[in-house]
Amino acid sequence: MGQSNISCFFTLFSYPNNPRVAKAKIAAAYNGLTFGEKAFDLQKERDAEFFKKFPMGKVPVLEGGEVDLFESNAIGFYALAQNENSPLLGSSPAEKALVVQWMLFADNEIGANLSAWLSPLMGYSPYMKPNVDSAIEKVKRAMDALNKVLLTRTYLVGQDITYADICVVTSLVFAYKLFFDKEMRSQYKNVTRYFNTVTGKKHFKEHLGQVQLCETPLKYVPPKKEKKAAPAPAAPKKEKKAAAAPADDAEEAPKPPPKPKSKLDLLPPSKFIMDEWKRMYSNNDPDVAMKWFWEHHDPEGYSLWKVDYKYNDELTLVFMSNNLIGGFFARLEMARKYAFGSLVVCGENNNNTISGYFLIRGQEVPFEVYDAADFGSYNFEKVEPSQYEEKKDEIYKYMAWEVEGFADGKIFK
């Protein structure tokens, strides 16, 4: 199968200046191909037909008679695969595997973490300092790894540009434009040399332009608080009026609507009192507190949940892992009346985990818990009453912070 011009049959849809689009266009250019291109407004043009073709609802996407694609990596790969012998996809099984390795590295280790760093600073998502700090550390970890690899290499795979370089360099564009100032770049001299070398190539210049390296890093700026208006001068006192009209004739002032009750407040009463348990836990040794807990626990009114952080392999420093727990607990304020939890960090720097147990009113994870922004980063697995006996010792250790490898932890109460 030789090269073919695919511009007549395929159109790229995206917003302007999207580095992911540049990735696909650079790949196509190395194969002597071009895509048709159209600006796409996600807010106005994303209709049922779009979701039918592209179920993730994101851009860039490639629309064509042969195939519809919604991942930029796949779009670039497709452009290169038009030439089945394209050296940019690797010239041997080993090289092909290395290209895939760096393609995944670009997305998972650089792109995803850079987005978690950038998005809150741009106002696209809420700013939560522990989450941003964690994203920064993950980007730095990826840069450290890349810097070591590039100590003795000009390109990532083989002796010339491959799709590995296209993916990695386009994933770094925003970092070098917005965050990596001169001091930061000096920490990763090998990567910076590589980035400048690759972005200086013809096809990269065509689709990325001249990348202006960062001088002043983008930082979070808290929104300004609105100044309260000065109180209006007191109106002069009026003379007392004649006796007020009878109450029947006066307009009744509107009453404020009653505060909505939590669904948990409507559950049948329980003999287990959460506040009593919290006082017992706070004021007694773990053996006394846990003895009281099992004597008073109401498995119909409350449920126990094993909680595990989903991304333990991404955790770095112990104190940062503990900060993640603190951030999660801070966003559980609505649940304070209905829940109690112990989450601990076990292990050491760059090799630790977050896990623990929660006691929750009712038999489901309620809105007051799952509404927290970072709830999705944790797995909640219900412990059934039939499992209590076998789990008692483990629950005790998490509540007493006697878990093997314990390094730090926090209590939600």
C-alpha cells in the first residue's frame, strides 16, 4: 500500500491552536499528506449526530468515509499508517514497541498531569492546591525520567524523528510556553535541548510555529473579593403612625423556605449515636473505643466501607499523599454529621499507598460524600455484616493507625 492523499476524504475538527491537532498534522506531513481542517465549537455544534460518531464528545476528531477517530494518537498513527513501511512507526518490532511506549508516556505521564496543573490556573476547574501540587510533582517526575533517557540520545527511538518524538514534544508545548522558565529549563537541560532541536524541524515549525519559551511562569491568582458596599446612611426617624391596621388586614411577610433536609435525616432512628462514637474515639485508647464501637454498632442504620485510593502508583512524597487525604476530607464538610473515617498513608517516599475505612449513615454512599470533587479518585467497597468478624482486626488496625508500614494519616470526624 503506497502513500495516498487523504485530505479529500478526511476532516479534522477541533478548536484553534490545539497541540493535539498539531501532532496529527505533523505526522501526516512526514508522510507527505494533509488533512482537511475545520474549527469546531463544542458548545454550539456538539449534537446527537456528533455523539453518535464520537461518543466521548471531545476534540480533536477525524471524520471520514473509511473511519471516524476521536483520539489524537490514533489520528496521527492513521496518517503514518497510510505508508505501511513508514519508519516513523519503527523499523523493527522493538522500535515499534518503543514508539508505543513513548506515545503512552506522552499522554499518561505528561499530558494528563500537565492538564491537572494548567486547568485550575486557567479557571477551567476548581483550584485545589494539594491536587495542583501533586500534578506538578508528577510532571517533574516525568521530566526527570525523560532527562535521563536523553542524556545520550538525540531522539527517543533510533537515529531520526519517529512518532515517539512527535507525541512527546507536542505534549510538552504548553509546559515550555507557560511553566518552564529559565530556572526550570536548566534543571532539565537534556529535555530542553531535545525540545528545541525537534521544534526547529520543518514540519514542527509549520504546525507549531515558533514556540516562545516561558519567561514568567503562570501561577494561580485567587479571585478578588468584591468590596462590600458602604452601609446606607440611616433614614431619619419618622413620627409614630396611628395604630396599626388589624393583623387580618395587613399583608403577611413571606416566610423563608424551609431548609431542605438530607435524605439521611429521614432514615429510621438508630440506637448508634455518631457524636457519642466520635467522642469515645477521641477520648479513649483504641482498644476501649473499638470495644464500645462493636457493642453499639447498628448495621441497619450504618454501613462500613473499605476505601482505597485508585492511583496509588502515582503517589510520590508521603507528606503530599497525606495532603491529598486532607484535601478530600476538607471537601466532605456536608458529610461531617453522617460519616467518620480513618485514611492512612503506608510506605515511604515514592512508594506509598492510601487506604482506610469509613463509617457512613445508611446503606449507600450518600450525596454528601460522592459530591466531593475528588470522590472519584477513591474506591468505596461496602463491608457486609457477614464479613465483620473476619474484618474486625483489620478495621481495628486502621482505626488505631497500627497498619503495617504506617507513615501518616488523618481522621474525618
